Amino acid sequence: MLNRHARGFFTSLFTPFARWLLKMGVSPDAVTIIGTAGVIFGGLVLYPLGHLWWGSLMIAIFAFSDVVDGIMARLHGRSGGWGNFLDSSLDRLADGAIFAGITIWFFTGGGDPAIGFAAVICLVLGMVVSYVRAKAESLGYSASVGIAERAERLASVLLVTGLTGLGLPQVVLFATLVLLAIASVITIVQRMAAVHRQALADTKGTGI
């Protein structure tokens, strides 16, 4: 939901920057890779060191590469399978780094294993949310539904994790992760139900 409503705004905001990068000879793939590297650094270096605010800020900044590279590809006339494949694949690495970093910190210096366990659960469920959509699309179905798409998951966890680094009680982060896990389960069910309806419609259409 957030992704659909915000993309138009951020596209307008970052289009001049995307044009400038293209003029400088930077490729969309390079932006994708650099953005992912920045997110991974924030997640697997700053988070485990306890720099939750700075880690979240760095991740948020580099996460916008996800918008910029898409704009660049369209402006350059290179929108296609490879860019989508690279972007989607590196998104999984970025998501893994964020939740792994939270897990590492709260199992160590953060001293709150409950948050660590909740982060692991969110990581696994988030991967399943993405997999269900990818598998559905590979079979010719649409599964772009659900209350907890990637944009919602990242926005909520980055905001609350960053504020935790500024003194927000850790229980708020735990509650956020629990709610995020529940929302992810609901999203998985919603996507599976959507694919099931489409599969039934196909079966009826072929008279099977």
C-alpha cells in the first residue's frame, strides 16, 4: 500500500537526480549495487555495534537507491528482465542484513534475546512474503496484495529501530516486530488466497 501511494511522489523527487547520474555515466545497475552495499553496511556493521540510529539513517538513505535505479532504467530505456532480477535479488540480501543486524545486537550488547528472536521470525516471514509473490508471478499469476509489503515492513522497522537507538523503550521495538510478524503472516495468507482464486478460475475456464 505504502509503495503504491509513495512511489509517484518519490519518482518526481528523484527524477532530476537520476538524470544527473545518467549524464555522469553512472548505470542503473551500479546504483542498485551501491545502494545494497550501503544497506548491508548499516545492517551488518552499525547495528551489531549498537549504532541503531545511525544504522537506520544510513539504511534509509541508501534504500532510496531502489527508487533511483528504476527511474534511471526507464529514462535510459533499459527497463527489463535483468534490472528487475538484479534489484529483486539484492533486495533479499538487504532485508536479510537489516534483520540479521538487529538480531546480532540484541543477542549480544543489546541484551534482549526476545527482540532477537522476533527479528529472526520477521526475517523468515519477510522472505516467505517475497517468495510467494515471486513464485506466483513465475506461474503467471498476480500476488501483489497484502497489508505488509516490503515498503511497509522496512519503514516500520527502520523508524522504530532508529528511535530505539535514541532512547525509545525497547519494548516498543519488540511490539513492532511482533505486529510485523503477524502482518506478514496475514500477507502470506492473502497472497496464497489470491493465487488460489486465480488458479480455480483458470481450471473453470479450461473446463477441467
